[in-house]
Amino acid sequence: MNLFNKLEFGSGDNVSIRRTNRDKIAIFTTKKPDLDHRSIIGITRITQIRKHETSTCPHGTFWSDIIMGDHVLFVEIPEKIDINYETWDNRPWRRMLFRYLNDDRVREILITIKSRFQDTGINSNILRKLNELIELVS
């Protein structure tokens, strides 16, 4: 998986990201074709949020809020580990590409991810990152 090559993620055209800021946790999900739920595929610490102009046309200027992820404090979830995001948030995904969760929910998710990694015998570097992420929401 190459989710974290660039560590820049946009909100979509003319959509503001309002209820988060630096040092909060971004959790990335996807709907895999063979599953009936959204799976968590990665997490990172937010280092910056900035507005980026994406294009200008006769109808106006389009922009996107861009989340910058931490180049060190990120974890990709391997395909063999399926973590159902809907355990913590089962609101429908009709529009918008993001959801806001409180720190207690984020901590629960991070602890679950850490536990699942431990079950697979993951290396200590990943566990260190997960511990640091958990500390950010403690």
C-alpha cells in the first residue's frame, strides 16, 4: 500500500475542515469491495491544515483544505488486519469525505489497532508509534 507516500489529503472542492487542528489524529478508511463495512487503512498525526487553491474557471475559484500528515508518526494497516471503522461510527456516508470523532473514540480505535498488531507479532517500531499516537489523545 502506498497511502502515505505524500502525506497530503484534501477535503474536496470548497469544503472546510473546521473541527480539527494540529496534533489531532487522522484516521483513513475505505470500503473494500469484498466487505460490508468501512475498514481502517491508516492513521497519522496531523501536522498542518492549509487552504490550497485547486483551480480557477469562469465559475469561480475552487479550493480544498489540505491535511498534512506526520512523516514519522503514521501507521499503515496491512490488508491482513481488518478493523471495522463502523464499530465506532456507523453514520451513513452520503456526502463529505471525512467525519469528526472525539478523543475518547479515537483512543479506543488506536488501542484496538495496537491490540490487533500485537496479535500478529508486529515490530517494536510500529508499537512505539501507536503508543505515541495514543498519548496524543490521553
